[in-house]
Amino acid sequence: MHKQIYLLFFLGIASILQAGDSIRPGLEPLERRSSYSRADQMTQEELQLIDAIKAPLLAGYDVANALQYWFDGRLQATRHKKSDAIQSWEKGFDSLSNLVPLPLPIYESPKGTPFQFQERIILPKNPQITCKVVKWTCNHLTEYGIIMLPDPKLFPGKRPLILYVHGAAFGIPDNFLIWLAKNLAARGYAVIAPAMRGEQLWQRKQDNRKSDGEIENLDGEVPDCLTMLDAAWLLPEIRPQEFAVIGHSFGAGVGILTAIRSGTRCKAVISYDAWLLNPQRYYWDRMRGNSNNWLSWADYCNQSVRAQLDGLMKRSAVHQAAKLECPALFFMGASYAGSVFHQSHNDLFEKLLQYHKNYQYISIHNAGHNFILYTNTATALYALKKQTEFLQKQYPALTPTANDE
């Protein structure tokens, strides 16, 4: 049920369902067509219901009855029972009154174990930095990741900690280790990076290690990060109970939710092209047949309507924005402006303004979704400069040779 639902178009990967994904009966036409939103593909009654659901769904209201009627109508339509389908959609429209807000999620603290250190990874351009694979558990799932520690001779004190959460869901991008080492660990930060549940340890390098579980798309990945932080804070080289988070795409969505659940322990958030900030918007976009930015949405819909709505709230940074306690810096590539990515960021910024939160937004001209991964381009270097300035102000690195204890 929690297979990968990530935008792969920007990665140049074919838009195919992951193994094990299924389609809720009635949604097949939406999955078969790249664009289902043309009026000739939907009846007036279906369009009326979908468009009426949008505002309360995005606002976090309980639209369970209307959604159930929509699903019922979809199923009847695929069985060529047009009059029954229309009747269901009309009932759904009539149910959209006296709606109440959905409750915010209540979380349990995940349980983890200390790190088990595995092999050291040699960083040829930064041999003084200690980089090791680590293993720990999160709620009985075995997880893998890496830790980087600065040269203790240059930085003998307790290190400020950076949690890096990678994009996509294919493991740690091993070709990005140089960027992490050069721009964070070499400046005095300790760095941890998880290969979250259901992922291979490495994105490209051949390795049999894989974190337990399956990809849950901003649900279980947050406890993965929280337990990794807990394990890192046990180390004598690291400042306890504080961190900053840097994330890209899928990982930026996870990182923001990790910051929200960490309260004042998170000192800064840096987000590159975050995915699924407002999952309600992505969900509605698939209902309307717009661009497929949620590949296994039809599989997600196999849950009960109540479970779907609860899951959306649990994953929504927009609806939990009041709990973000630290400054945040958001980058977005401007080349796909108008997409659900940009719309969801605007939703979040509206909430952050409402709650008087400290944030900055930088739109990167002519940049795509993965611009930060092309580390030597002008756009990536510009963003890195802004990131460094932001960190130095909000969560500064150690001064070389200074003792921080």
C-alpha cells in the first residue's frame, strides 16, 4: 500500500507503477491516460463533484462522504452504469455541507537503537574526514546510513549536526558524498544521511544492504530520521539534542516533517524542491487527471477513505506548519513554475506567514527540479552560497582549531 509515489519525470525515469502496486477499481481510466482532465472524458456531474471537493480537501476538512461517493461513481462508470454513476456523484456533491476540520495527527515516539559502525568509506578528496556506514533499528526495522565526522585535530569540540535527506527513494546518492564532505563536514559539521526504509544503501554502487520495510512516502521515513538523530546524539563527538536538516525533493518533504516533529531541537531547515508538501493538493490533482506527480496514487486509494484522509494529514507540512519552530530556507527551480510543486510551496508559505514563521524563498531562474545535484553549475553554486550564508547565521559551523566543549 505504501509503494513509491514519487515524481520520476524529472529524473528521466519511465512513469511505471512499482512492483506490487495495484489500482483501486474504477481508477483505471485515470491511470491509463496521461491527461484525463478533458471535459469529454468526464461527465458534467463528475466534474462538478471533483471541483467542489477541491477547496475543503485542500483546507483539511473531512470530505470522506463526498470522496466515497466519487469512488462509487467511478466504479459504476467503468462498469458502464452511467446513470448510477451520475446519481453517486450528485449525492457526493450534496454531502459537501457542514464539514468539520480533520484532526491533526498524534504521533508516538519511535524506538531506536545506537549505531553499529561498519566499514569506513575513504573520501579521496577529503581523507581527513571520517565517513562510515552505520546500522541501527527503528521500531524493529534494520536501517542503514552513513555518518561523516570532521577532522578532530581541526575541530576538537562537539560538532553541530546536519541531517541530510536525499531525493527520490533509491538509496543514498553515493556521487553526492563529495558535496557533503566538502561543503559540510570539512567546515566542522557532523553529517548523517539515512537510506530510509525500503531503500538500498547506495543509489548507484552495488551493495546487498537494504533498509528493512517498504517505501512509505513521508510516513515511516520520518521515524527513520528521528531514530537516526537519537543514535547520533549518543556519540560524544556530537552536540546532543540539536540539528539542522537539508533535504532534496522526496527527502526535503521528509526533512521538513522531521523538523516539525522535533520542535525546538531543529535549528534550521534547508529545502531543495520539496515534494508532497501539501499531499491534499497532489491527491486532488490526480482526481482531476492532471500531470502524474504521484505515481501510485491509485494504489494509495485502495485504503478506506478514512485511512486516506488521515494519511494525507500525517504527511502534510502545510497542515502542521504551526509546529515548525526554526528558520527555513526554500529553494525551487523556476523552470517548472505553475506545477503542483510550486502550488504546494505557495500553500505552505501562506501558512508560515499566518503563523509568523521565519522563512526565506529563493526561486532559481532556469533551474529544473534536480538542479542542486549538478553541483558545479552556476545555479547549484549560487544556491550553495546562499545555503552557507543561511547556515552560518542560523546554525553556524565550528571554527577550525577551536574547542567547543
